[in-house]
Amino acid sequence: DAKTTQPPSMDCAEGRAANLPCNHSTISGNEYVYWYRQIHSQGPQYIIHGLKNNETNEMASLIITEDRKSSTLILPHATLRDTAVYYCIVRVAGRGSNYKLTFGKGTLLTVNP
Amino acid sequence: SAVISQKPSRDICQRGTSLTIQCQVDSQVTMMFWYRQQPGQSLTLIATANQGSEATYESGFVIDKFPISRPNLTFSTLTVSNMSPEDSSIYLCSAGLDTQYFGPGTRLTVL
């Protein structure tokens, strides 16, 4: 699986949009970009994933550049509850043995009042 | 999505003993995964548990230390054997058909 690079930490004001970047310059054509977050010692929570088109769900939006070498997770109106470590992970599609997720260090997002 | 539960949620154990952690999924899944998260660290995959076959372990993890069972498509156990304080971690299981979902984790402290 391709490696990802994320800033170690970011701050955001409550109510503002949080934009979390991720570089994955070695991503392969069959690899998806997944985002998870982990709120203090809880199990990671799935947020969103995409291949090459921008995606949006009730939690966030995912913007993937045209060359697929980087992406941005957008939390449109951050709240204090969004304070967490955010992980950007790339992995191949499918359900086989290479389905495993490889976690990096992620970005600690702190939402301030 | 898959809803995953784990038991116990936390435990404090003595050195040299073993602890078995249970993971239950609310739907049938082919593969389940076990991760370890040491204090202040990210998640590390221990093994992949496939129903009906032996688990596949990642580098640095061995079956004698972390035996895994996968008796059916909704359940798995991970045993942490002959524990030492270095085994103090959060242990998490995950599963899912396409997207992987995680359980709440088991916080283990070894004295």
C-alpha cells in the first residue's frame, strides 16, 4: 500500500471549516483514499473514502486532486467533538488479504472554542 | 456498516497470565482483523483472521504469543499469552465487507 504524509497537528476554531491535507504521491490506480478518526482511545471511526472523484457524506467532504497524489478532508463546521486524530490511509480495493489498513501517525486536530 | 463489540472493555492482569479478548460482529464477514495500539502510538496490525483457516500474522507477531480463533463468520477471539508489562496496550478488532469498521477496543494493563 502507498504511504501517506500528514501534518502532525492542526488547530481549528469551532464553527469554522477544518481542512486536513494528506499527501499520497505513490498511490496506485487501484488504491482508494480512506479517512478515519480516533477520538481519545476509542476505536477508529470511519469517515469517508474515495477513488478519484470528490465525495461527500453527512460527516465530511473528500477532495482528491486530479493526479490523485494528494487529498483534503473537509469538516465543514467543526465542533469541539471533532477533536481527534485523523488518519489518511490508502489501500487497494477489494476484500482479499490485502484489505488490511496501515495506519500512520495521523493528524491531531484540536478544535478550539 | 458493521457494528462490532468487544469484551472485556478493559482489564488489569498479572504478569505471566493470559487474557482472551472476544470480538462480535453483527453481520457475517469473511475477514476480521486484530490491531494493537501501544500507549501514545498508532495502530499496528497483529493478524488477519479468516474463517476456516489459520490466522495470518504480521511481522513481529507470532501465534504462540497471540493465538487467534475464528469459529464462525461473526466471531473471533485474540489471546494475549504469558503477558508482560510491555503487552499493556489497547487491542482492537475490525471487520467489514468493503469498508472496515472497528470495535471500541480492550484496554489491557499488565502489572
